[in-house]
Amino acid sequence: MPRKRKINVHIVGAGEIGYALASQLSQDGCSVTVIDTDAAVVGSVSNALDVFSFQGNGASYATLQEVGSGESDIFIAVTDSDERNILACLSAHLMGAKHTIARVRGVEYAKHADFYRNQLGLSMTINPELAAAREIARVLRFPSATHVEVFAKGRAELVEINLAASSPLCGLSLAEIGQRREFNLLICAVVRGDEVYIPKGHFVLEAGDILYLSGATSAFRRAFKELNMPTKPLHTALIAGAGRVTYYLADLLRRDGVHVTVVEKRHSEAIELCRAVPDCSVMNDDAISYFDSMSDADIRHTDAFISLTSNDEYNVVAAMYAASLNIGKVISRLSSNSKLKSLQKSDRIATVSQEDTAVDLILRYARSLMNAEAHNAVESLYRLMDGRIEFLEFRVTESNSHLSQPIRQWRMKPDTLLACIMRGAKTIIPGGDDVIRAGDSVLVATAHQQIFRLEDIFLGGGEVHP
């Protein structure tokens, strides 16, 4: 059943985040209005995207009234100014906008996010730097992982790994891997070169494949250990750059008992971070020069290196240098539109983009509102490989037409897979005889498809065939 009407979205700010949101939401069938003060930016958006673009101050009542922001289903403010974003969302909320989302980056503002949500009517605040720090912290838990997402309120995980030539999984089909008792995970998507696969049982893994695995949180460490993949706990971390992401990441790692050293060549920023996070060591130096001054023993005892400077090229070089020194886990920050990402796709180096992270978080929230029906709405959305693969979490209700029907009887669309079932405290890797029940949460993997409801994964409107 199609959605009853188009979702009306207003976006204030057409930078990297605003442009990416406008592009994706317009592809999803939303009616999108983009507002920006820069005439050249507005013209570029208008020429490239199927959206309505308007030049003006998105925090101005007159501008918001002119573009009809009071009729907005989702109002998103992602300019470079926290104050403008908060004011724009407050104004739109008072004018009648149903849901408002503000990008709030400042540390002081971020500390009081609950106040802005509860007292000023913001539906959601998004801090790209804090979100990126949390993503990095998740990846650091698994040395073999290049990306980690949690779903079902932390009961299950989605992990990206690069398959090394030395892996015992190389040359095995998914059917053969499924017979290994220690591997209680599901390989639900594979990227090989430029191709994306939702693989079947006969699919054979090759060195260099990027795998996406789903399963219970506890199952990953056990499976990685049995497959001789690194599972060493993190004790020490070296971070290049003393920006906002570093501030949040150092604080997160410190709480987990990790000893953090930050290298920042700008003296004023080094002093500022030292005062903000007194429990970490801060060195006023260049990261690559600092590597050269470290002893072999110090390098061996460095579990992870994360390059978070504002310079993409420097982050790439520093990450590659760290990898050449055999540091166990290496992560670098890259801009969302950086062409350097392809240089770092390896089993040793992971990348993170605070812009991409922010876009994904906002899209998850927006997608959950895009179904006019009261059931089968998207609870979470995970866009990976620049949006070529999507993982969607749904809550199963009594109205689902496939309740208690064995999965082997389902007729699902191509490039679509049921990746995980969460039932209470139990995480189920689905097999042909498993069923879904009302109250379950399910994770669906899809490539080349647009999924808004759980019923959208089925051929022919969801009929069941024995």
C-alpha cells in the first residue's frame, strides 16, 4: 500500500549535510524545500536536485512564513551556526511544523540537548562530532572491524570487515560457513570491487571482499576469536588533532579505561584540550614527527591511532604511516565528499566522516516518519557504502501477513534479505524454518531497493506461497 501523501520537508542550510539530506529525501519521494542565504548555492541545488530552493535567512520569520514552514512535516536546520539552527527550529515549531531537527555542535550547547528538546520543542538535536566519536569508539572495540552499528537497543550489531587473504573464510561458500558451529553470524551483504551483493548460500568469499555481518553482540567476539581474527582489548590510543571529535572521543575512551595521548601541533589548541580533558596526555607536536620520536617499544604498545585533523590529505598520510608501523587499529577522518576514501579501503585502516554520520542519523529519524500507516514503520536506518546498501530495522505487528509462516515460504524481492530477528532478549540468525512474530524486531538488508515498510520486501504484495 503506498503512503497516503508526500512528506513535506524543509531544510535550512545547503552545505554538505543539507545537500546530502535534500538529495536522499527527494529520491525517497518527499517534497523538499531547501533554504540558504547564498544565491550561488541555491542555484546549484536547484539545478542538480528535484527540490524547491529558496534564497533567504532560514531563521527569519518572514522567510519561514514565505516558504510555508508551518506546514512542514520535518523541519531540519543544519547551517554552520548553532544559534541560527536553534532559532529556526523554534520558529518553525511555533508556526506549526510537526518535527524539528537542529544541528548543534557547540560543546556547551550539546551538554544541554535535553533542555532544547524538552523546553524548546526540538524533536532531535544532532551533534556530528559527538556522533562521529561514538562511531569511532564502537569500531575500536573490534580491531578487525572497519565499521560498527548497533541496533535493537544495543542487543545486536552490524559489523563491516575487510576480508584478508589470510582469513579462513576465503574460498568458502556461505553454505559452508553456515555449517561452522562457532560462526553464529549472518553475512548479509558483500561488496566486491564496484559490485554490491546480497549473497545466497552458493556465494563464495574472496580476499578483498567487504563483508557486512549481523548477529548478537556476544557472538562477534567469540566468532572472531575462533577464526583467529584480532580481538585484543584496547588499552592505549594515540590521536592526531585536538578538535571537537577528539574532545568527545578522548572522553569516551577515558571512561572505558583507555590511556589516551593526543598530538596537536597548534599550541593554543593543545592547551585548550589539556584543560578540557585533564585525564589524557596532550603533546604539542606534529603526529608524524611524534611517531619518529617514539621508541619501538612505545609503538608496539600503541593499540590504536586515530587521525582527526581538519586536513584530509594529512589524515591519509598519517594513517598510512601508522599502518606501516603495524599499529593494530588505524582510523582516519575524511570529509564526506573526499575522493581519498578509496585509498584507505583495507583491513587495517578505517575511515569516518562526521558529515556522513550526521546525515545517516537524521535520515533514520526522517524515514521513521515517512510511513503514514501506524504499523511497520522504520525504527532505524543504516546507509553504508555511500548509500548503496541499506539496513532497516522494523517492529513486527499483528497486522503483518507473514506471521508464523516459515521464511523458506516467503517470496522476497531480489537483493533483499532478512538479516536478523530480535525476540525479547534473544537474537536469532534466521534460517528457513524460522518465523516472525508480533513484537519482534527484524533487520532487513537491501541493495538497489527502496524499502519503507516491512511488506515492501515481498514480491507481489506479500503473498505467501507454500
